[in-house]
Amino acid sequence: MLIAVGSLTVMGVTLGGLLGVAARLLAVEENPVEEELKAMLPGSNCGQCGFVGCAMAAQALAKGEAPVTLCPPGGKAVAEALAKKLGVTADLSEHEEKGPEYAIIEEDLCIGCTRCIKECSVDAILGASKHMHTIIVDSCHGCAKCFKVCPTDAIKMCKVPVTLGTWHWPKPDIGQMH
């Protein structure tokens, strides 16, 4: 019994040491600009920008393959911050600031097609095939992908109401402080 425990301990330490050495030797250096850009993005990984997640969007931004206005949930503030970081100008003339939203399902219109469930990246939609669906509002991040694929227009986008829990103090305008 002691021989078995001892041999497993030696094997574990040896293999663990080999994995540690391999991790250091085979480590891939990441672009620090990509990490900074990823931290500036909302992190919802909703896919509205056309990329799989915020990490891929940051990678495309760092390479100059995507515009700084790519993130709808981030809005104007994120686009301006990304433009400043990358040293480019952002054309925000057609940008529409809409504020945070969430989706709801009008249950009498839902036919249970499950298209919305397949689109939801945060699993905020509950339901089964040919049965009514519902949305967990606290989990919904308002990407509107489910809204776009609903064949019966049962999904509506609603603005997040301003309450004590959702209200944020606006940042001061430095230009008016002088």
C-alpha cells in the first residue's frame, strides 16, 4: 500500500513538474494592446459586432481589421475610448445612443420555434420546442439577437427603467467646470 502511494506521489510530482516546464517553454505571448482593448469592451460576448466574442473583437481592433464603432452595447463612450486608445478618429455621425435594454416575450404570440433560444448567448431564454418561452430578465443583456430572429414578433425590446438600482450619476463635463 505504501509503495502504491509513494509511486503515485512520485509520478504526480514528476508529471506536474513537466507540465510546469512545458507551460513556460510553450507559452504564447499575447499582444498587450489586445488585452487593454478587451478590458475596454463590455465583455458581454454577445456577437453583435460580428465576432465570436469580445476577445476576438479586440484582436481585430488591434490589427486594424475592424472599426472602433463595432460594439453596439458599448455605445458612443466605448467607441470614443477605443478611438483615443488606437489614435484614430471615430465617425459617430450615424451612431444612435439607445441606452440599456432587455427582451421580453409576449407569451400569447410565442409558437415555441426555439429560434430565440439558439441565438441567446447567455441562456436567458427558457422554453421547449412547441411550447411557450420566457426570458429571465436579470440574465438578459439586451443584445436583441433573439428579437431579430423571432418569426411572430413575440419578442419586444424594452428600455431598462431608471430606478435606484440602475441609475448612474452622469460624469461631469470637464469643459463646463472652468
